[in-house]
Amino acid sequence: MLPIVACGYLLILTFLKQAGATNYHAPVGLIQPAYDTVPRLQKIDTSRTKSNSLAQKKQRPDSISKVDTIRISKDSIDAPIKYAATDSGVLIIDTKEFLLYGKAKTEYKDLQMEAATIRYDQQTQMVKAYGSLDSTGNPMSKPQFTQGEMKSVSDSIFYDMRTAKGLTKNTFFQEGEIYVNAQKLKKVSATEVFASKARFTTCNLDTPHFAFRTSRMKIVNNKLGISSAAFPEFEGVPMPIGIPFGIFPLNKTPQSGLMAPAFTASEDFGLGLEGLGYYFLISDYVDLTTRTNLYSYGGWMVNFNSKYIKRYTFTGNLNLTIQNTRALNRGGISKEEFNKSRSFMINWSHTRDSRARPGTSFSGNVNFGSTRFNQNLLNNPFQNFQNQLSSSINFTKDWRGKYNLSVNANHNQNNNTRLVNLNLPTVNFNVVTFYPFQRKEQVGASKWYEKIGIGYSGNLQNQLSFYDTAYNFRRMLDTLQWGAQHNIPITLSLPSLGPVTVAPSVSYEERWYGQRIFRSWNSAAKRVDTTIQRGFYAARQMAFGISANTRIFGTYNIKSKDGGRTIRHEVRPSLSINYRPDMAKKYYYNTQVDSTGRQLRFSQFEGGIIGAFSEGTFGGLSFGIDNLLEMKVKDKTDSTGKATKKIKLIDGFGFNSSYNFLADSFALGNFNIYARSTLFDKINITAGMNLDPYDVDRQGYRVNRILFDPAKLKFGRITSGNLAVSTSFTSKPKDGSTDEKREMPIDPFMTPEEQQRQLQFARANPAEFTDFNIPWSLNLGYSLNFNRVLKPDFTGFETQLFSSINFNGDFSLTDKWKLGGNGYYDISQGGLQQFSMFITREMHCWQLSVNVTPIGLFRSFNITINPKSGILRDLRINRSRVFSNSGF
């Protein structure tokens, strides 16, 4: 309505300007609204009255001289007004009216108004704006009002300049996410309006798919919308159900408020409400979200999540969940009707901006809680199978690139074994390589000794271990282990010998231990007993070496009709000569491990937090070869037909091993063989294995005999290996956009923990995150790991094998229906461990999603129909059921 007031002032200023230009005295009535109603005269000196009176008589009556007796009113406009009309502007002096005809437009600051006709009545100070009709009598144009992002369209506008109130008819406007159509809209102040016979919706179509009709409605700009009883209608068909009243927050900034729950039903937990909570906006830097789940069998869960952020200083998130589980007992050992347990989970992440204190950093990512917490979560199959939890708190300090310090506190726990390990703290201190013999002022060529570099790296570790089922503070202290290691490398930079780079090195390492472990054979119990001695112990080791490496290139041309191909082979051999004296021999001893009298050799420091040095003198060669294969082919996308492009056939493959000339047995070291490649830019392959060249006896222990059979092409034994294959296939988007265009923006203030939670929610509710622009997508992954390990009772070796397949994908049944699923198949266990599927329907402003989990700790299905708009998201139809493993 403000533009209409501005139009009135615009007309008055126009009249004054025309009067000054034509020496015409404008009617007083038209001047009064823009000036004080009683003009104030300047104070006149009475002694000069007579002399001035004669001059006044000589003035021309039709001239206007400069007058300083009129002052601008306080309510006059404070900015220029632009106006235009394609037809005409008419001033009626007798009735004191001014009219603009034909696409009239006015602009004042950020206010704009367009109408077919704009009329201003000076006597009543009423402004009216009308649209126009076509030849058939239908509306051809309607008055439009725009202020910032708000735009309204009406049949007619009436505004009283004296009371600053207005009335519009058949008005359409948007406030936040709500589109409102009111038969009558009354403006009572600059921020408040009342609507009569209104219809509101979040659908942005001219004919919306749904709407709510109400007889009365009040809207406070950017604050609140309140309606009386409202009744929904779909496709114009009214529904017999309704809501007694409606409250719609319209704030564009975060505000505190309630969060509506979702209904669920479970055979184990009973009927329940999930997600009931409240959002507290504590300040501009801190907020708090509280949520609770309530179940009819007596179980409950409370969650507190707080996010804090201060730009250019720090950002973080704290999450605390307390879970009281009361689940139906289904034939367990206990005779109780319900299984009861309490658990908790703490998640904390913190990151300090590097600009807050240059040279130092502090970050934390803590995930600590009860080992049975994840298992008792409903409707979260991914977290149900998350058996590893880890935490880290890290502080670093850098001294101008010369020294750096890192202090870490770490934690990890296994939910299957229920073992918890705490590392409090781990300290690392490093001295960057410096050259003590280098001259401060270089004159001429450098001497060889000036290139001798010395560095230092130190590490201190402390560890506590305990089982959460039998926690005892004294027992936990008994598990305390500590250790430290120091390493001083000495290097010498030599010039390259042609294509060969040579680098000699010397290193000294010392390790400190807080305990020694001795194993002895108990003939009575026929087992190996372990004795721990606490104190301060140290071990040392030195090594000398010189290494050389180079690069060899080769090409092979393949002729063909399309221009041929060129294969490029790069070979990177490396060779080093090393010597390491046997300084750890005195820490090794022999112990009988079985009733047959077999003896094994152990180190006193084996099994500690800091590993033991290997026994024996090493003097020999370490060697390895790395390979790269590329192919150069014709670029079919090039219009000239001359351009080529490179395709990597194998990113890398090779091996490395060693040979000890001073060893009396087992001189040849194990072979580490690896390969990695990306085939067709789609299939990622990573493989590796460890090959032991020596044979074993019946119990699997190594014997000093190389296993080699040329007839069977057999060399050595594979003791461990891994294979990972993954691929992803995606159809082209319907709109032809690239992946870069479709990428969602990343919130720079979202913590890693929040990103992980968002990812878990998206995985648990895939139907709500589908992209109908992609007709289909498929992701596959396979992993295999195996290892030969010594049995705990030393009776032999066993193979630990882990193999699994994971998959996820979706495809569009039609343009509006999409079906998808994801799962995890454990080959080593021989079963589908997790599987969930979804189907979703795109309904423009609404969404239908169905999530089904038929396999897992808890089987469930969920059906949800809700508007996409966040303001009406709680107006949803939700049906959720959770079943036990006994039936679905």
C-alpha cells in the first residue's frame, strides 16, 4: 500500500513543478498535503517595513519570487518517485483528482506498483487502482504491488492516506512459502493484514493441487500466519475433515518452536511416537534441539543436539542420546516378560578456524557410548550393523615450519567383543630436516658435507583397555601401557648420476617400554602362561643404507584402420643396500608352546603398545619394481580428427622384497605384490597379496625350504591378500545437465559428524532423496580379505576370511514413479545381512515415499505422504511398523 501513498505525494510535487515552470498559481487545496497547512512567515524587522512596502507594490502580480517562508513537512517523501503511463495523465482541478491511464507505473525506493488506472482524490485522500478488461469482459490486467521479494496481484486496491489503511479485493500474494488468495484483504498497519474467505497453499501453480480454505486469517509480515478453522481441498474438491486452527511461522530467520512427532508401531517396543521435540534458539551462536521417542511398553529415548558456531573462530556440534530400552522378551534365557537395558551415546565434533590462532589448530571428533546402543535403534539398519566406534581429539602447534608438535587423545571400541581402548594421550614431536654444516652465506659450489641433513621424530603413547561389561577402575589401571620411540634419520643429498638417483642414509632408533612380557610353559596345565613385569626398559637399533632408483620408458605401436594405438610402458625399479646390526638379540628367548616340545622364539617387548625390534643381523638387498601402462588413442570427440587422449590401462603393478646375505636361514624375504587399475573409467580395482617363498610343516610352521615347483608354476605360499572392486553406472540426466551443475552446495559450517548423520538419514530414508532427473543408477562393490594367523593356543595357524558385496541403485518406473534399494551380502557368513528398498511418487508439491526393510535386526516398513514445503511438512500421513525377526 505504501506505493499508493507515494503516488499521492508524487502528484503534488508534479503540480508544484508545473506551476513554477508556467508562472501559474496552483490551487491551495492541492498544495496543502505536501506542506504545512498554515504557512509560517519569517520574522520581519518593523523599522524596514515602509521601505519594503513600496518595492512590494512594484512587483508583477503574476511572478513568483523566491520565498523562504515555506518549510517541508516532516511526513514528506524522502526519495524521488518515478512514474509513467502509456496513455495519459489527467488533472481535474474542480474535483481535485489526478488520474494515470494505460499501464501506469510508479517506483519509490524498493516499492513498485503497476495498474491500468490509478486515481487519487485530494478531498478524501483516497487512492484507487484498477485493472482492465478485454473485449469479452474478462480481466486483461490486474494491479500489481511489489516490495522486495513480496509480490501481490489484486482486482482492485483502495487506500486511505489519512488512516494508512487499505482494502483490496481478490488478492493473490506470497508470504514466505505460503501462497494466499483472499476475496477481501484489509491492511490495518504496515505489517498486519486480515484476510476474509482466504485460500492458502504451498503449491506454486496457477491452479494448485491442494489448498486450505478458511473464513478468516491474519498475517504478520515475516513473523506469523494464523487462521481459523481450515478445510483442505485437493484438485478443487473439498474434504470433510479439517483442522480447528492453524499457526504458520513465517520468519526468515531461525526461531524456537515445537517439532511434530511421527507415529510408529513395533512388536518389540509397542506403539510409539518418534521425534517429538522442541527447538531452542539460545543465541546467534548456539542452538539446542531436543527430541524424544516414547513407546507403549515403557521404553523411551531422549536426544539433545546443540550446534555452536562463531564465524572465523570455531564451529562444533554436541549430541547426547540416552536410551531406555524395554523390549518384549522372545524366548530368551531370562524369564522376564521384557528385556531391559539402558545405554547412551555421546557425539562431539569441534573445529577451530585456522585464522583464529595461526600456527595452532584444535579439533575433536568424539563418538563414545554403550556398545549395545546401535543394536537397539529402530528404523536405522545401517547404524544397527556399525560395530566400530572411534574418537580423536587433536592439538597441533607449528614453529615456523622448523618444529611441529601434535597431541592426540584417541578412543576405539568394538561392539561385538565390547572391548574399549583409550589412548590418553599420544604425543608426536618432529624436527624438520636441517643441515648443520651448511654455510649461512653460500659462495661458490656447495661442499658435499653441507648436504648432510639431520631430523628427529618422537612418539609417546599411553593406552588403557577395559570391557564395558566388567568395568572396574582398578582393573582399568592394571591394563595401563605406555611406550615411546625416538628416530634420528641422517641423509645425504647427492647429485643424480644421469638417470639414476642415489641417496645414502643412516638412522638411529630407540624405544622405551613400560613393561616386559615373559611367556613360559605350564606343564601341569599344559598351556602357555604369561607374566608381566612393569618398569622402565629400553631397546635400540641402527640401520645404514644407500638406495638408487630410476625410470625406464618404452612404447609399442599397434597398427589399425582407425589410426592405430600406442602403448606406453613406464618401469620404476628401485634397489637399496642395507645393513642392520643385531642389537635386539638379547631381548629374545625360547619358550615351549605345546606338549610335543615345540619351541618358539619371543621378544620381551612383543605384545606391547610399541612393537619390538626384529631379531637378527640384516645385510643385503631390498628391491622392487613398479609399472605403469598407458595407451594413446584417437579422440573421437575432436572434430579435426588429429587429437589424441591417454587412457590408463593399469595405474600401477609390481612387487618388492629383500634378500639377507648374512642370514643363516630364511634369507629371502616375503614378496609384497600389488596392482591397481581403473578400467574404462568405470571399474576401480585394487588388489594385493603377501607371498612367503618358504614351505611349512604339517602344523603350518615355516621350514627353511624354498617352495618352488616349475612344473606346476608354483612359487611360495600366499599368506594374506585383499581385493576390492567397485563400479558405478548412471544414466544421462533428462535435462542434459552435467554432474557439476547438479552437485548440491556443501555447507562450509556443517561439521563432519553432521554430514555423517545427514548421510545416515538419507540412507535410511532414500525415498526422500531421489532425483527424478536421473532415470537410473547402479553402484556395486565387492571386497575380499584373508589372512593366515597363529591360533591363540599356538597349536597351528588358521585362515581368517572376510568377503562381502554391497549394492545400491534405483530406476524410474515412469516419469513420476521411482523404485530403488540397497543391501549388504556377507559371502563369508553366507547370507544377506542388510537389505532395504523404497518406492516414491513425485507429486509436484507433495511426495509419497515407502521404505521397506525386510532383513536385519528389525524388519520395518514406513509409508509417508507429506507436502514438500518445510512449513507444512508436519501435515503428513505416516504409517510405520517394526517387526521382530520371528516374522514380517
